[in-house]
Amino acid sequence: MAFHDVRFPANLSFGSVGGPERRTEVVALTNGFEERNTPWAEARRRYDAGLGLRSLDDIADLIAFFEARQGQLFGFRWKDWSDYKSCKPSESVGYEDQVIATGDGVTVAHQLVKTYASGGAAQRRIIRKPVSGTVRIGLQGDELQEGVHYQVDAATGSVTFATAPAVGERITAGFEFDVPVRFDTDRIQVSVASFQAGDVPQVPVVEVRLG
């Protein structure tokens, strides 16, 4: 799909509302029990960028960004301030934040992932848009050096090792990341008078799937 590898202004996404969305199909049976299923392997995130706008200059920046993306046509990066690190938001990124794979002695390229765990259940999220310069990689508890032991593709989230990790070696990572999104509208409607009175436009943004 068409994608511009640029980030929506972080100062405008700060204050926005949004988060993960799932699709669950619920069928109520005649005996009162339910059957539940989902066609989605991963959640899809939605946001409203309008709530982060605080001034007419912010509106101008939004319109410039919207026009450059040609509305819904081109995707872009989005910083989700509630979930943008491999660790908790209050913590610093560390190279042992996430276990991303186990070495097999052959595979040199591994995908960045983040695992959400609770109550014995876990969901792995593929991270395709890490923030350049923030990725840290560890192997069996030792931190590796980027450019020497591995390379990171910030456009895909793939980590390529100079030498394939040995069988059973634990590969860990820490990183900041963006969400690949697009505008979910082809129209931005702003009333200057109402905006100055505290009313803000709705600017829906939705996550896109990248192969």
C-alpha cells in the first residue's frame, strides 16, 4: 500500500483519544450460552487527532499534513502516547524488554514484536515501524552493538544479524515504535469561530495492515 514514512506531528497526537479495537462475532444460542469467534489475529487501533489541537497554528499544521498525504491515500506514522515503548511508558527502553525470538543457528532476520500478557494469556504484536535510533538488541543477556552485530530496518521492523544466533539463544529487544495509520476521512471541516470557543474538529485516524 502507499505509505509515507513520516510521523504525524507528535505535539498534535498528544492529547488525542484512541486505542486498540477488536472484532468479535458473538452468537447467542437458544440455551443461553454463547459462541464467540474473531476473524482478526491482531487488534486494529483507532484515534481521533482532533482532540490534540489547541491553536489555529495546530490547525494549519494538520491541514498541511492532511494535504500532503492526500487524505486517505497515503499512510503515515503515528505516535500513540499511551503505548509507544517496549516497556512501560514511565520506564526507559532496555535491551531485555521483549523476547522476540529464539535462535536456530540458521535464521539471521527476526521481526520486532511486543508481547501483551495478563492472567496466563498473551498476545504478540508485530512491530513494523520502530523509531530509528531507539532499538536495542540483546543475545543471551548481553547487549549487542548495532552496525557491528546487527542492522535494523526502521521501515519494516526487521533485525538482521551478522551471524545467525545459535540454537536456543534468547534474542531480546527494546525499542520505541510508531503505529502505521491513515486518515479515516477525506474531509477536514474547521470552523474558526467555534474552534476558538473550544470546539475541535473530528479527525479520525485508523491503523493500516502492512505486509
